[in-house]
Amino acid sequence: MIRKGAFYILESEAEAIRLLTEKAEELGRLPHKRDFPKNMPGAIKAELGPWSRALEKAGLKKVSQTYLNRKARQRAKRKQSQS
């Protein structure tokens, strides 16, 4: 992790996942953005995507069925438009 002024730059997805899992172990629950120093959630999101997807990629949260359904609809629509 590199700190440039008030901002954090993570070197890899693995580092972002490590930060999330360590914080979850420390807290005993899913970490919230407010549990991290200012600007760190932005660095995590830059590596892993939106907060919910970041928690899913870290294996801390089950992928929501709503998200899976939306992705399936998008794939079907894309496939239909290509036909």
C-alpha cells in the first residue's frame, strides 16, 4: 500500500482482499466503509469495484441472488441482440 498525501494506492487486488478480510476478523462482522481510514474505501473500490462486489470478491459476503438475476438478464439480452 502506498500513501500519496491523503490518498491510498493499493498495489493489487490481493492486497485489497487482505485488508477487507483482516478488518472483518478484527471486527467480527462485515466491514463498513466507515471502519477504514478516510480515502481507503476508495482505494479498495478502485481495485475490486463497488463495496458489495468487493465484499463478495473477498469471500466475506454471498453473491446476492438479485445481482445474479440481473447479470443473467443482461447476458440474455446481449445474446438476443447479437442474433
